[in-house]
Amino acid sequence: MNPRNSGRAAADLDWLEGGITAVPGILAGGVAAGIKPSGKKDLALIYSSAPARVAAAFTSNQVKGAPVLVSMEHARGGLAQAIVASSGCSNVCTGERGIRDAREMTKLVGELLRIPATHVLVASTGVIGVPLPMDKIRAALPRLVKSLSPQGGRVAAEAILTTDTRPKEAALRLEVSGRPVTIGGIAKGVGMIEPHLATMFCFVATDAGVGRGALGAVVRRAVDRSFNRATVDGDQSTSDTVAVLANGLAENTPLEAGGRGLRQLAAGLEALMTKLARMLVADGEGATKLVSITVRGAASRRDALLAARSVANSPLVKTAIYGQDPNWGRIMMALGKSAARVDQEKVSIAFNDEPVAVRGMLKEGVRLERVREIMGGQEYDIAIDLGLGRGEDRVWTCDLSEEYVRINGKYTT
């Protein structure tokens, strides 16, 4: 990915108000089932009035939640019509009971919606190692189904939150093979974020018609270029789930692999997921800054990503970002410890367009006050040139504050 060109394919996108229910045929809702002690909404449902092609990406963590295992199984069938998600309890490390509970959630939702249980995906987020309060969930599911609405996307986005401070949703319209197509989505997850397949929860729908087997590669690529370029704290959740439903109500000729139409849909999907990924990082636990770490001039694209990740995940770099301290030596340290090839005498570093280091040394006449001013903004770019080749990539990160420690020091209490 060339970060400078990442918006080029998105030039013809029309951003819409709302989120997943901006998509024709998609209903959503959310209720408070009592999973969260706070009494806030904690059960969400997304439903497509028509059966949809489904493709999903899940955590690559070796410890996987029961909902992930069940949804992986259901997604392999290639069709889905609903996603049920709970927050407050992740149903991870809960043994056979956890699997039974996750399956029961898909079965009950399927019965209420009159669709096969295998066409229902399930996701849960929250504390690890605690069983779901299934009595509360059973009692709430009929209310949840009754809450479904063409305007319910925002409520569903609220019902999947844990430590997020605000819901995340986005929607857009674009032309695909000469026909208007809508894509909408919701997402959550502001801690335990450095995905390697997906990130926490992201549920997306589109009315595009997609040929059998064509959606998977598109979703994997979009996830890799968006959520897999985001980090909050370098930790990887056991519950990461990204699911995309394509219900075909746009009545386009089904998009097939290798076709221009599928490439157009892929550009729209990547743009939507990128917007949601940036929202997640901007709302990172305790975060006050959204910073792009852009690495150019690497020996390869892989090296660029390795270097960018090392800088983005360095606690010392992240605390300097929080303190608005232009301590470029920490960036050099993080580059040097990465697995990327680095020649310190060729490295240049800039904050936005303000150079700080040139050829591995403090730039003569550096304007540190200007750099501090840049670091005082809510969003900026740390641009690094390794001077070794043409490899380029980017990772979005946030700062590390005392608030992050406070939130996670008492997460289960």
C-alpha cells in the first residue's frame, strides 16, 4: 500500500449519514439484557431481509473465544442473514459450556427470525473467563428481535461497546459496474488492539450482489489494509471478528473475481474499514492523539511495515506523543530494535512536514517549538525515511496516557 495514494480509489465515494442500516434491507437493534452491571445496552442484532453472502476474518490469537469458533464454522458455509453480539462478557476460556452457549444464541436467534442457526454469526466481548448469563440473554432475545429497525444501526453500535467512549459507524455509496451500491458498518474496540486478521468487532453490510466465493479475498485484503494497520496497545484480542454481509438487493450482476466491479467494491470496502479503524485508534483507551507512522524508503514493503509497527508500539514513543515531547531518539531506538533493515546514517524523521532528523542526526536549525506545536494537535503524521529502497507502509497509533493504566488496572473490578 502506498499511503499517499490510499485515498485515490475513494475519489468517487459519497459518504452518508448513519452506519450499517444505511444499507437497503438491513435492520438492526439493541437492548439492555443485564450482562453489564451498568444497565447499559449490551445485546445487539443485525439482520438482512434477504440471505447474504458472508465473508469474515477472525483473531489469529491461539486463544479463541467460543463465539469466534462457532462463527468461523458458520461463516464457512458462505451464507448468513444475521449477527448477534453481546458486550460485557467475552465467553472466552469457558470450556464446553461456552460453545454450548454460543450455539444456543445462534439457535434462538434463528428460531425468532425463522432462519437456519447456521446463518447466524455470534460475537461476544468483555471480561475473559466468565460464562455468559444465559438466563438474561434468553429472556432478552425476543425483545432484541422486536427492536429491529431500519434506523437501528446507531443503537446496535452502542450495544457492542465496552470501554469505548463513543459508537463508531460509517456508510458510503459508490458506483459499481454502473449501479449505485451502498456499504455501511459499525465497529468497537479501543483496547487490546493490534490485530493480525481483524480487530475486535466490525460488522459491515452491502447491498451489492457478489458471486459465490468472490467476497473472501476482498474482505481479507480490506482488513489487512485497514484494521491490520492499526494499534492501540500492541495486544491482540481473543475475540476479534470482522464480518461482511452482501445481500444483493442492489440487483447488480453478481460481481466475480478479477472483474472491474469487484475491484470497485473492494475500494469502497477498504475506504469504509479504514475510516472505522481510524475511529478505533482515535478512541483508544485513554488516548488523546491519533498519529500516523509512515515509513518510506525501506528495503521492502515488509520492512516498512515492521519498522512502522515497532515505532507505533513503543511505550516510550507513545508516552512522548502523549507528553508532546519531540524526542526523536526514541523513534530511532524503536527503528533499530525492529526486524527491518536500518542504517542509522540514512534515517530521516519529520513531524508532518517539519524535519527533525536528517541522516540519523539532529537537523541543523531544527524548529523544535514548531514540532511541539504539531504534537499539540489531535492528529498528525510521523514521517520516517529509511533511505534504503522503495518500500512504504503506514500504521495508525495513539498515545499512552495515565488513563490507559487506570482503565486496565481495574478492568475486572
